[in-house]
Amino acid sequence: MADKKNINKRIESTKKYIDELSNHHSKLNIVRVDLGYKKPHSENVTLEEANSDLARMFNNMRSKPSVFKDKVGYVCKKEYTKDKGLHIHAIFIYDGQKVQKDAFKGDEIGRYWEQTTKGKGSSHNCNRNEYKRNGIGMLDHRDSDKRKILDEDVISYLCKDEQDIEPIKENEKVRAFTRGTVPKSKGNIGRPRG
């Protein structure tokens, strides 16, 4: 298990990642989807199989422009519990100027995950939930209240270390937490901000 210092470092670097994406896009659309496996598959899926499914999904994103065309970033946290088995908490971050329907996009991602896993996969679209403190969906770069909720509730949850994959980890190089990379600056991009 990671210690508190490593978890805090993960949280801070993820906040900086979101900051950089916000610097490139005046609006971000945050789509949160939990990816897992249906029973009885959830009881038997290995970490290697889940990594392979996730890698296949990410590698095939270019061939699924209807689902992933305007995705600008992502954050994924793999977890394991006896009840759910291996599952992945994920946020997919889209250019909010081009993608407005977050719940619809979450449904599309879920269907694609189920297709990628050849019907073994299951998904939960968190953008269809009603949250008292909602940090997902459309995020304007000026909305500091929503950004605070994203940081405190969503990012900190994704970065936590409970229910880690350690019990099923067969290879020390396998990482429970991954995220995209910050895009290289191409000069003056995005809308001017006033």
C-alpha cells in the first residue's frame, strides 16, 4: 500500500494535470465511469486480463471517433474487492466546447467497454447519478466552486489507496493508478479568456 505522502503526491500531480488541461481548454467535460466485470467473470478475471482489456480500449480509441474523438485526458484507478472483484474507476476528460452531453458520453464509454470485453464487462455511468456535491460534468475554467468539488471529492477518491490491487498483483511493475499526459503547447490555443 502506498503511504500518505505518496497519495498526497498523486493527488497534487493529478490536480496539476487538470490545471494544464484547463489551460488548453476553456471548458472540460468530466465523464466518470466505473468499469468492471459481470458475475461470474468478476470472480475470475486476472489483473493481466483487465490490463489487456483496458489497453485494448485505449489502443482502439482512434477507431472509435464517435466515442473518443474530443477526449483530451483521462485518469484511471484499478481496485480490487472480494465483492466486486477487479474494477476500474475512471474519468474521461473531453473538450467541453465540443462535447456537451456528459451522461450520453458515459453511456457510450460503458457500451464500448462491454464490447471490448466481449460481453464480460459491466459499467456504471456516474454522470447519471444525482450528487449533492457534483464535481463531474461540464467544468468552466472560471467555476472555482465546481473545481473544488472535483479536487476534493472526485480526484481524492480516485487517488486513494484503499481497496488496492496488491492482493492480486503478480508483477511489481503493474500500476494501480494511471493518467494521460499533458498536451504539448502549440502556441496560442483555446479561446481567449477575459
